[in-house]
Amino acid sequence: MIQIQEIHKSFGRQKVIDGLSISIAKGELVAVLGSSGSGKSVLLKHVAGLLKPDRGKILLDGQDIHGLRGKTLASLRNRMGFLFQGGAMFDSMTVFENVAFPLTERTRLPGEEIRVKVMKELEAVGLSGSEEKYPSQLSGGMIKRAAMARALVRDPEIMMIDEPTTGLDPAIRLAVLKLIDESHKRLKFTGIVVTHEIPSALAIVDHVVFLKAGKVYSKTSGADFLSSSDPVIREFLGGDEGPEICPQKQGG
Ligand SMILES: Nc1ncnc2c1ncn2[C@@H]1O[C@H](COP(=O)(O)OP(=O)(O)OP(=O)(O)O)[C@@H](O)[C@H]1O
Ligand SMILES: [Mg+2]
């Protein structure tokens, strides 16, 4: 399970995270919502161990991740899958090499076993036949799906997924959400998905955490979030027609 305990983070004079706590039970998938700049990606990078909180703790199965070093840290990272905002594939590697990377770099599995796992994952994300392509030869949706395959190839117990659908067209957006839902059901990972995909993404998660001013403003079910009468939440939901979603529309 993931326990985020009263974390604080500032960049220079800007306080981005201000005493934020979230507890996620084993196997639960939580959606993190909030306006642009509210610190969602920063939060995920803390859980991934890429940023260190100024104060507070993040525990994974009771272990303080920022207290770990060397092998223990590496073995914890091996249990995690990440899908960062933007997808981030290595341009000079094929889809196959990109997806195989976590296995070739971090495990000693024999080549044939890696090949089987990679091909299975590519099939699951609908990219069979594209393994020899380079990222520059793929559409935005295919890159996201390849990045998902790379995140899933080690059967992660923990998944951090940042805006998996932004910039994709509507049909692909639903396909990517379905892929997350299916892989969550299959692998039963504990995870966070940051999304602006409202309402569709709320159907595949166990809870919705809404961030405001660097804190958890509310933690509810998806249905309760959507029907909330809280003016702040209503404004956020109404605001979805506004600036936050515009880049998606242009990108689609
Ligand atoms: N490494 C960094 N150095 C300085 N400031 C940063 C850094 N990372 C994030 N920030 C700032 O922290 C704030 C929160 O950023 P973050 O990327 O978490 O927003 P977000 O909620 O993910 O927004 P979006 O929905 O647009 O992705 C922003 O004001 C950003 O400029
Ligand atoms: Mg972000």
C-alpha cells in the first residue's frame, strides 16, 4: 500500500505541495484530479522517488522510500511502473527495444523470455506488428500505448500514470482507459492515475482525490465527485470546458 503522509514541497518561493496526505490500499487505483499547475505531476514524481519532499514521508508497504539506498531502492523501483506525462520513449530505439528496456536493463532474463513478454505486452496494447517501428513513425496514441506496454512489462505492483489520454482523439482515449482498467484488473497493481478525463476515467478507479492549494480537498467515489454540490468542485467540473481541456481538443 501507499501512504503519503503530510508532504510539503516548494520550488524556490513557490509552495506546490502543502501538507498533502493520501492513503491508497493495496490493489486500489486512485484518480488524482486538480487544475493545471495544482501539483499532480509533482506528487507522482514524489511517489516515484524522483523528487524528495521538504517535509513528510512516503511509505510503500511501510518503507519510507526516501530513506532507501542502493539495492533496496533499486528493488523497490523494479516493482513500479511509470507512465509520465508526454510518454517519453527513446527515439533511437524501436518500439520493441523501448518496451524491452526495463527488462534488458534491470533483469537477467534470457533474451527469448524477454521477447515473449514484450510481444505479449505489445499485443495487449494493440501494437502487434509495430515492434520494429521507431517512435517518430508512430501516432500520439500509439506512443502512449507503447509507453503503457513498457510500464507494464515488469508486471508492476505499483503504477504511476500521468495524463495517459491527453492529446489523443476520443476513440483512442477510451481505448487507453480500457487498457488501464484491464491491466489493473489483471495485475491488481496499486496506483495513481492523474487525469483530466472526466467523467470517463472516474469509472475505472476506486476513489477520486481532488487537489487544491497543495492539499487534498476531497476524497470521494467517482459518482459522489460528479454529483457533488460543493461550489469548488462544481467550479472545477464546469471549468472542464475551459482552458484545461483545450489542448486536448486541439491535439485530437
Ligand atoms: N522541477 C521543478 N522546478 C520548479 N518548479 C516546478 C518543478 N516541477 C513543477 N514545478 C512547478 O510546480 C507547479 C505544479 O506543477 P505540476 O507539473 O505538478 O502541475 P500539474 O498539476 O501536473 O499540472 P498539469 O495538469 O498542467 O499537468 C507548477 O507551478 C510548476 O511550474
Ligand atoms: Mg501534470
